[in-house]
Amino acid sequence: MAEDDVYQNLKTRYEEGRVPWDDELPPPEVIEMAARLSPGRALDLGCGYGRSSIYLARRDWTVDGVDFIPLAIARALARAEQAGVGDLASFHLGKVTNLRFLSGPYDWALDVGCMHALDDAGLRQYRDEVYRLLRPGGLYMLFAHLRAEGIDVPGRGVFEETVHDLFGRSFTLEREVRGTTQVEGRPPFPSAWFWFRRN
């Protein structure tokens, strides 16, 4: 799927309200990590309506959320104001492959289901931006749909080996948890959480 197709598909989903990831709380893995870390600066990649950003801001994190869908950013801004954290959670319309409008260092970069939609060139640009923005020793936490032969994975998906190849030299893998994701109307498909530290 080309980048323009990914954009149009997501734009349409937001406009039609077909966003199953629109939960009030972030995934349990994010909540668990937030309870363990001292507040600092966080980067929410592909932030959508800002659920993770707002959750972290409520816990005194300073957060920058980035998404390339205008409606997602508009709603994230409104929700942050409504939650009383507009001073801590900022939202930016842009591509995760080109974050030159941001400057680090960040203590935590978080991606819940964004990176796996990128093509090969985009993956490398994305990795370079995460490396540039994250401080040495900072946490990069990723949830991705994993590609597998013969399985239709939403949002393109990424091969597990590709994740390791991309981040293996500049980051240290601390933990990986493989799982299965079920999306309404689709058969289950493989997914995984990855916890990396920037070298």
C-alpha cells in the first residue's frame, strides 16, 4: 500500500468514525511502563486522538504527539484541553518520517500501531528520527502488526526481522512480547510489543 493510499484510508476512517483504537486509556503495556518511569519528555508517534499523550500528561509528562491526519490532531488538541493538560500535551500535524520541527532529547518514544504502515524507505527515515530525538538510554516502545506469509495484516505490517534489523545497531532490545491481535471482521494476525533502549 502506497503512502498516499495509507493516508487516504486513515483519513476516511477518521471521518467515518471507524477508529477501533479510540479507547479512553492507552494499552496496559503503556500504563505499566508509565507507572515505572519518572515523568520526563515523551514523544507519541502516530498519536491519533491523543489517548497515550493525554494519559502521560495527566501523570506530569511533557508530551509531543504527532499524526498526519488533521482530524486526529484537532480532536487530540480538544481532548487535551478538556482534560486540563493542554499545557503539557502538544500535538503536531506531520509525518513520523520527517520530524525536523521537533528537537530532543526525549526520554520515551512511544508508537502504538503507526510504524508498521511505512514502506522500506519510510522505515529507515523513521528510525533515524527516533534515534535523533531520543536521548542515550531513552526508551523506545513499539507495538506493531507483524507480517507473516499467507496472513492478511492490516496497515501493511512489518516483518519481525525488519524491526530487529532496523534498530539492532543503534538500540538494545530489552524485551519483546509476541501476541495475536483480533480486529473486527478479520481473522487473528500476529503482533508484538518491543522495548528498546537507545545506545
